[in-house]
Amino acid sequence: MGGGNAQKSKMAREKNLEKQKAAGKGSQLDSNKKAMTIQCKVCMQTFMCTTSEVKCKEHAEAKHPKSDVCVCFPHLKK
């Protein structure tokens, strides 16, 4: 007996859940949050680790014109 639609749906959900676990795929949002490693020390805004020096300078000039770029982003010191 059994084998109704509810059981089929339950089996399909379990099968899909197992596929997702096996694939090891996480959310792209989680990866993006982990990549936000550059932080402006003045306003604490975070940027992705791939952000260029040019973008950091643009942020500093636009948001903090009175502060030096190196104050906002100490990793840019030369």
C-alpha cells in the first residue's frame, strides 16, 4: 500500500537535499560575505578582497576628503 503523492513529494525532497549536500554547494552570498576583507577604518565600510587600489582611493576622496587615503586604508601604505 502507500505510495501516494505525499510520500512521493517527501522522497523527492529528501533526494534533492542529499544531492545538495553531496555537491557541497553553499550559497554565493556566504562566499561574498567571507570575501569582504578590506575595511575603511573611518566609516567601517567593507569591500571585497579583489577591490583595486583605485577604488579604495575613489572611496577615500569621495567619502572622506579631509582624511588621507592611508588613514582610511592602512594596507595601501608604501
